[in-house]
Amino acid sequence: MTKVENKKSFDWVYGVLGLVCGIATAAVISGSFLWSLFGGVLGLITGAVFVNSVVKGRKY
């Protein structure tokens, strides 16, 4: 039999993890809702940078 490779892209996982971890980190540090939103945005940006620089060139 031939091996079927998974062609689905799971790049969205890095964005979700960045968002959740950014919100959690900002909430623990500051305790404020607005800083939690700011932490979520920073987490999304970090996830996008990670996908475009580290994961993009990797072969599965």
C-alpha cells in the first residue's frame, strides 16, 4: 500500500496557542481585562512570526 500524507495545514494552532498564552500571561501579571486583550494581540503576533519564520521552512 502507498502511504498517504496529511496535506491539511495546522498553522492556525500556533495562533490559537499564542492568543491563549498571551491572554493568560497578561491576566496573571496585571489582573486587568484591557491588558489581557493586549497580551492576546501580542500572542497572536508572536504566533504569526513563529509560523512565518520557523515553521514555514520545515518539512514534515
